[in-house]
Amino acid sequence: MAKEVMLDNILIKVNNYEEEKVNGLHQISIVFNVTSEEYHDIATFLYKGTFDVTVPEFGLSFRGSINKYSTSITNLYEKGQVGEYKLSLLETKI
């Protein structure tokens, strides 16, 4: 299992990682924690939707877009909260 994924220049430490091919395209699914202190920056960043995806441990790189996204908590503005984010990224056709 990969422990880190890069989205553009943001390093994300993952709790869970899955990789598969969908119609010949790479798809990764990750689970990671976001603290109330990180929430605004991460949420704003993810709205971008499409990223340069790199999984350093496996030498995997592709341009990918979010195709699934969820979080265990919707209001991380309360100090001391930690939410679990689930994110799937599918390789975009060039």
C-alpha cells in the first residue's frame, strides 16, 4: 500500500490506498485525515478537480480528475476536529 500521494505539489499521507484500471485508465482511491487546521486549504484545493497525480512509491504518474469524493464530517471549522476524506481520481484522456 502506498503511504503518500502527490496532487500537484501537495503531499497527502494516506491511510488507505487502492489502485485499479478502469477502461484502460488508472484510477486510485485514497483515504486520508484532514484536521480542522488544514480543512480550508484542502477543501479549497480539491475544488480544482483535476491534478497531476503522483504515487512516488510505485512510480505512477498521470493527470487525473476527481470522480468520487466524500468526507466523514462536513464542518471542520470547529477546532480540534479530524475528518476522514475519501477520494477517487481517474486518469483523464489526453
